[in-house]
Amino acid sequence: MRRIILLGVVFLFLTIPALAQNQHDLHINTIKARSELWNTSYNSRDSLTFFSLFDSSAIVVSLGGKWIGLEKCKYLCRSLYAKRPDINWHIESTKIEVNEQWPAAYETGAWSESWTESGDSTKSEIKGKYWIMWFLRGDTYYILSAIFTPISCTGSYCDKSTRKN
């Protein structure tokens, strides 16, 4: 009987860390899938799916401004589509960390945004780094805040003497 109890205790000690690791991996994979949804939905102009990534109180910040709340984030998306009809915005995650105690996760990576300015034949492109704070509600992660920092810029948009604000 003691042997059975001892084996049961050993079994628990071996399986609990494995279950915790599986849960951690599930969170990481969920966030990776949400990040890929950013790329596919934004670049295919599926704005309803794109907007579903954001919490109602989301904050997006870039050198061009800050947008607070889901409606302002929608405005950002719609205005970029209108000003830059061929825009592509791509994020590529390099690191994801999950808070095991609180419903939060952190993602960092590289981003690029490219489009053709009116009257140009070549694209302008901004590349940089980003971070996103994800908030877990139920089984779904939502963007609570995101910062996009430009590191390089090529094309006519980047010439400050001709750039329109």
C-alpha cells in the first residue's frame, strides 16, 4: 500500500510541471496565432477581424500619434487604408512572455509598414520595433496596449522636406 501511495505522489510531482508547461505553451501559441491574425486580417482589409484583436480600452502609440480606445484604433486603421490604399503592415514576434499569475502577456518584435505615396512609383517603407501588452479575458487574448517605434525609413515619405503631415 505504501508503495502505491509513493508511486502516486511521484506521479503527481512528475505530471504537474508537465501540465503547467503545456498550459504555458498553449498561451504562447495562442498569442502567436493572434499576432498572425494581425498580419492576415490587416493586409487582407478584413477590418472586423482586425478590430477583434483589440480590447475596448486599447492604446496604440507611434511616432505619428496615439489612439486611445477601440473607436480611435478603428479610426487609425480606416484612415491608413484611405490614405495608403496599398498599405501592408506586418509584425514579426521575436519574444513572448506570459505572466503566470495575472492575465497578461508581453510580446516584442519587428514591424514594417510599406505603401506607395500618391504620385510615386516606388514604395515608402518604415521598419522598426514594437511591443504589445496582451490581456487575457476568458480564453482570448486582446491587445491592451501597443507601441511602434520607427528605426528606419526609405522612400519619398521619409524625406521630411516633402512629407505631408
